[in-house]
Amino acid sequence: MKHPLVVGIDDAIAGLDTFDSILDARSPGEFAEDRLPGASNTPVLDDAQRALVGTVYRQQSPFEARRIGAALVSRNIAEIVEQRLADKPREWRPLVYCWRGGNRSGALATVLARIGWRTTILDGGYREFRRRVIADLAAWPKELRLHVVAGRTGCGKSLILAQLEALGAQVLDLEALARHRGSVLGLLPQTSQPTQKAFESGIWEAIRGFDRTRPVFVESESRRVGQCHLPEALILAMRAAPGTRVEMKLEDRATLLLREYRHFTEQPDELFSRLERLVPLHGRRVVSEWRRLAESGRWDEFVIALLQAHYDPAYDRSTTSNYAGIGQDQTLEVHGADAARLRAAARQLLEAVEPSANEAAH
């Protein structure tokens, strides 16, 4: 194969899982913002080099920019072939793309094809993929059989979703995709959230794999999970979907939260920093009292006070406004916060919503 094959976005997506590798020829900065599922960064220009070429293009001439860029790209491709691709067999089949499927991916793909690898270029590059993600996320949610799992903070919704997935159910775990638990204390330790584009691509990739004839379980999120915004069509579909309200005793919820947010008891300074954001809502005196409970090690009292004064009222207002029909006909009582009870609750929910999947899990 002397020349790379050029395919459109439809063919690329249809064969996305058949390529041996997906090479993103854009700079590391572009790659960090978002990329095709499964892609690895194989930049023919790094961030500094890309900036240099762009500056020369604007301040001197397109010809001079192309001359400088060609030399940089040639050296970088040589290094890619000699080091990163040194172990690839003759039968290796890569898909290559850049921003628009132009110079950068074309240069890399041409060399790979000349070597003898069956190389494919995505026509339109990442830009066409991004357009497809936006279009699909506007259309796909209304095709899904969503089932919303609702319930007050600490009732184990996310853990039940994990158990459902382990049982073979289809689960759209938005908090996992956003790397955030959806509250002022929800940012996970030593973790940063994805960009908005990457979050949407994660949702797209999850939905792409769903069987439309089966239910998809999803938590009753608000429009935003941390700094990530849910696509409009998805949030509307979630709010119109049937669901189940999980109920758990206040004391059991406190036990579960202390277990799941153990990092705050181990690093209380981070907790106190986050609590400062609640001062405008509850006042300095109330927040100071919560802090005194934590500082004295009265963690159960601290969590219960925070639930009663902040989380439960906020969740109830949001649910009444956005998920008014959830739980009117179907509730799920969980009697305890241990793993066995949550696993049993997931089985009970799956039996009620998708009996065939629960039977298969046995």
C-alpha cells in the first residue's frame, strides 16, 4: 500500500474498533483537550513547534511557515518511526488524524503507508469527529430507555450503579465520566475533571455501545457535575424518564459517606477549604459549628448536621423541580450501608426493571 486510504467520519466510526491503533497527530495540548476514543498522541509538531509555525505564518509568510514546519515534521516523524513504531508488524493497521485531516496527518500517514502499513486517514480530522459527537448527543438520548436512580445524598446511588453494571446492566455513570461526585465536596482526591469536550466524548462513547432495546440506568444528576455540563438533550431525557427512589436511614447514610469520603477525615484542611464555599448559603456561625464538630472528631454528628441542613433540603428542592415523577410508584429501601446490602438492592432493582438481565447474572 503506497498511499493512505482516506475515509469519512461514518466509515471511521463504523470501523473504530477494527483499527490496530488510532494515532492523533495533533500537539499534546490539543490532544489533552479531547481526542477520539482509544487514540494515542503521536504529535508531528509539539505545542511549542506548532506555536512557532503559526507565528511565522502570521508575521512572515505562509511559505516560510511551511518550510520551517516541514523540517520540524520530518524530524519528528523520523523519531516516531524509529522509536514509537519500531515494534509494529507488517500487518499493523493504523488510523491517523489531526485537526482537519490535512497536513499533519497527511505527512505522517504518507510515510507510514510508504513503509507498507495499511494506513487510513480520517477525512476532516478531529473537527469532523467533534461535529459528529455534538450531533449524536442531540439525537441519541431520546432513543434510550433511561431509568433514573434517585435518592438523597449518601443513599448509595453511585455504588448501586456500580453493582448494576457488575450484574450486566447498562449503566451511564456520569459522575465517573466527570470524575466528580456532583457536590461542593465532590471533587475526587488527586484528580482533575476532564474538559467539557472530553466529558461529552466520554458520554458519546458510552452511549455508542448501548443496546437501545435494553434499559440504561443513570443517576438523577443536575445539569452540572462539578464543572462539566450535561448535554441538553440528555438532561431533558433524564427528567422525562421513569425511575426509582432509593431510601436509606439517615444514620446509615452518614456511615456510607464517612466511608466514601474518608480522604476528608484524613485531610481535614481540604474539607475546611471546601466548607468555606457554603458560608454564603448558611452563614459563618453555622459553618463554624460544622467545623468544630469535625475538629473534635465528632464525624457522625458532622455528617448528619451537613445532611440535614444542606444536602437534604437542596436535593429535595432539585428533585421536586426536575424529577417530580421519580419514586412516586417505585421506591427501593436499603437497610444498611454495607456492600452486601447494596448488592442485594441492585439485584432487586434490576429484577424490577430488567428481569432477563438479572436472571442471566445468576
